[in-house]
Amino acid sequence: MAGRSIDAVPFPRRLLTEGEEIILDLRPHWVALLKPVLWTIVIGSLTGLIWVKTGGQTSVRHVLQWVVVGVAFVLWVPLALAPAIRWRFTTFVLTNERVITRSGVVAKHAREIPLETVNDVTFRQGILERMIGAGSLIIESAGEHGQDAFAEVRKPEHVQLEIYRASEARKGLGRPGGHSLADELAKLAELRDKGVLTDEEFQARKRKLLES
């Protein structure tokens, strides 16, 4: 089963159904690691500074130094190590049948959205997020949850189009003239990126396409 993957960690094939193929297999964007890295730098710098300042020949100072190291470690684990581990073991997978998210190391958490139930897919990007290729993805479906939001998604516009394509193929839908909804949305996005359409015009035309 060949799939277009832009991540090095593959989704377990044993969890796929017969005939199911992977289209995208993604880990969250690296921007999710910025806070853990910053916390590591801050905690490490402060610990080093306090270690130097409290250095000395007395046993009390030695004890104080190791107390500081212990406190620093206790702070570093939830602020830096835990988020980094969550990033490492979180995946966003699109197959020709469903959207799957998995997270957790010991206690696993999984969420699935069948493509037949997908009604709309939108994404949000700030200026910085657009520059680095990150954003939030919102999937509206006819399922129990109604709306699912996914933060720090890589190339959210690309993921949005892939979900539309897979959803249309799953539902067996077509559009007049042989153009799929995903293709028309891609053309609108290209016009927006070229400056032909403003963001407001892009959103208006996109809504019109989705409602047609």
C-alpha cells in the first residue's frame, strides 16, 4: 500500500483495514517544540547561574546546589520533556477511508473521522504560521463530536485539499466539467497567493463552492 507521506515515522500497517491506503502520515509541526526548547534554555541557564553563584567549599553550599538541580529537573520534566514526548508520539493520518489522530506513549488516545461524514474542512493561519507552513485545521463532520480542531498541523492548506480529494473519492462525488471541489479550491488558493484575490474574496468564493 503506497501512500504519500511527508513524515519519517510510518503509521502501523497492522491498524489499516483491507484495501485501506495511507495518503498522509504527519507529526505536528516543529513549531510545537519551540516552547520546550525555550524552557530548556531558560531552566538550564538559571540553574547554571545559581550553581556558580552558590559554589563554595562548605557542605551547605553543595547541598544547596543539588537542591537547585533537583528543583530545575522537576520543572523541566512537565515544561519541556513531556511536551517533546507528546510531539514525538502524536500523528495525524489521512487514509482513503478516514482521518486518524493518535497520541500517547503508555496510555494511547485515538480519534477517527470517517471520510463519508466530513462536511467541511477549514484552516487558520497567522502571518508567522503562514511563513513557516503551520496552522490549525478544523474538520466539521456528521459524527458525534461535530467539529474537531487540530493545532500545529504541517502545511494545513495542502492537508485540507487532500482531505477534500479523499472525501470526494470516498463519497463517489463529482462536479460538472470533471473538476473536483479540491481542484477548484486549489485554483482559488493559487489566485489568492498570486494577489489576484484578497483573503476576503477567497473566503467568499470558497463558501460559495462549498454550498453549491
